[in-house]
Amino acid sequence: MNIKLSNELLTRIHDAAYMQRWNDQIRPVELTELDKQAHKMIIAYVLGKFEEENGEKSESFNWIDIIEGGMFEFLQRLVLTDLKPQILYRIMENKDKYAELKEWVYQELKDAISPLGENFCERYRAYFTGTGNNVNRKILGAAHFHATNWEFDIIQRTNPRGYGMRDIEADLQSRQEKYCDVKGIRELAVHPHLRSFVDMCGLLRFQLRWNHIHRVPKTSVLGHMLLVAMISYLFSLQAGACKRRCINNYFTGLFHDLPEALTRDIISPVKHSVKGLDSLIKEYEKEQMEKEVYGLIPAGWRRDMKMFTENEFESIINVNGKIEPKSSDDINRDFNQDKFNPRDGELIKAVDTLAAFMEAYLAVKSGISSRELEQALEGIKSDYREKTIAGIDFGEIYDGFRR
């Protein structure tokens, strides 16, 4: 069976932008599931880097398992949106009931994910039937906990004596003990610079995209980054990308807008309103990343972070330690091997644009109309009507979205 990302799944994963978190508590800001999942995967990257550096000491560590595990948990959460964590944990204690619940969730998702192929569906099911607690699952669990605790700190400051605050705090403290043996958690505890990096990424929750236009659902820069990461990864599978290419494409998607933590989200019409302004903005972003961001993370991580955030829409390979620009078609044909450390910048750019299209499309489907949204829909469809990148027919994808 050929692997194909369905338009139904594209639409479905955007549902997380509607899902409100902590909606039984006083919240000073809106907290959505999409943003929480995005922050979780950034934290998982931080924790994973420490395991990666352990080398042979972490033989079971695997970036693909972390990426897909995070995606599987994200998909499950889309279906179980109305279940409070305490209720889900109670159900998990009953093996038979939990097995029934997992099967029901899979059936709810089946039509959306089955075009990705039998192997993907089997990996999804195996993830939730497995009983192992390897380092990859621990990293995802620790990242989930840390992102939840980050939100709770905001909630608690607003209403420190509110109903249930003490119980929630006690529950989080008890769960924290489960992850004390995750090296990255210990490193976060003792390195304030690293915590500042995680906090800075979290602040992208509060930068809204299309901020000058009323939209439903609203999407943040942080949530958008996760959407681009997941869609880029799924398209990489569809393109038959090698393992390293899949990893690079995912994390470039996840971090591609990180400079906007320093510059804010600048819409395309503004970037292109004056000749050379786009290049000037990119240069400023690069300077600010050097000044404000790279010093927050270990020196050994900076090369990859620069690849994820600078010239992120350029397709590249690495030959004998030298980065060379190549088209995604060239990579497909001649360089689709881990040893070349390939990255599909063209594909990520196309996904970034597709995510923007989806944001406008869903707003219009929700009954919101404006000249800017209509122009975005028509302009993007026109630009990609005959484009094929890395073997992905984007014209066909856009044709599937009819109003």
C-alpha cells in the first residue's frame, strides 16, 4: 500500500488548536492542547539531546521513536479531549477497560491514518499495547510532565488558593519523582540557561499568527511549528526519506520559527513590502539568535540548531563535513542516505505554506470571511497548482480542499 497523507488527517490535527486546557480553572491566558503538545516536543528534544550524547550508554535511544511516540500520543489526545487526566489514569488501572478504550480511539482515527499505510497503523497500535518503559517513553513522559507543570505555574499564580490547587500540586510532585532518573530532567534542574531556553520557546504560545485578522481557531507560532514538524515528517515518510532526513525535516519544522521569539511574527506582505526587507529581517534574526539564544544551549547543539533556524527552507546535504545545496528531487534521486545528513528545506517551506493555507481555510469554514483570508487561499492554491516537491504532488492536495 502506498503511503499518503490524507486531507482528513491534515484537517484533524488542526483540531488541537480548538482544544482548551485547564478550562475548569481561572486562566490568565488561553492554553490549548496544540501549544502544550508543541512545547512538550521541544522539551523532548532537549531531554533527548542528553541521551544522544550518552552514546553507547543509551543503546535504546531513538529519535524516530520519540518523534512517532509524540505523534501517537498527540493523535490519541485528539480523541480523548474531554477526559480529565485523573479519569484517564483511573481507566488505565483497569487493563480490560483501557484496552477497550484504546481500540475505540484507534477506530475513531482509522479512516484518517490508514492512508499512511499498514506499517504506520501497526506502529500506532503497538505503541499503546506495549508495556515497556524504555528511555524514549521516559523522555516523552518527562517532557509531558514538564510542559504540564509549566502551565500549572501560570494557573497557580493566578489563583493560588483556588479549589483543587493543592491536590493538583501534590499530584504533579508525586509524578515528578518518576522522572528523576532522566538525565535531561536533572540537567534542567541545575542549568538556568537551559530552563531559559525552554521558557523562551514556551512564550511562543502567546504570539498569535495572523494577529491582525479575526480567525477561528486561533493558532500560535508555537502550535504552528508543531504542525509543520508533524506534516513534514509524514510527507517525508511518503517520499521514502531515509531516517536522518526524516529526523532533520521534523526538527527543522519544529524550530523553524524560533527566531520569532525575538522578532515577533512578521506577516509575509510586510516582509515583501519593501525590496530587501526580507533579507534584512533574516539578518537581524541571525544576529539575535547568536546574541540571545545559542548561548542558552550547550555548544555541541548549536550546529544543528543553526541548521533548523537559519536558511531553513534550503534543501541541503553534507559531504565530507561540507554543506552543499541540492534540490529535494536531487536528494530523492542521489542523496537519500543517512551518511549525507539530508534536509528538505523546499518541502518544509511547502508545508509551512500549507499550514498557513489550512489556517485560512478552517477560518473560512468556521464562517469567518475577509479579503485577506480569501486572497491567501487563492494565492497559495495558484502558487502550488502544478508543484511537485520530493515526489509530493501539492496541486493534488490543494485540489482536495473545496469550499
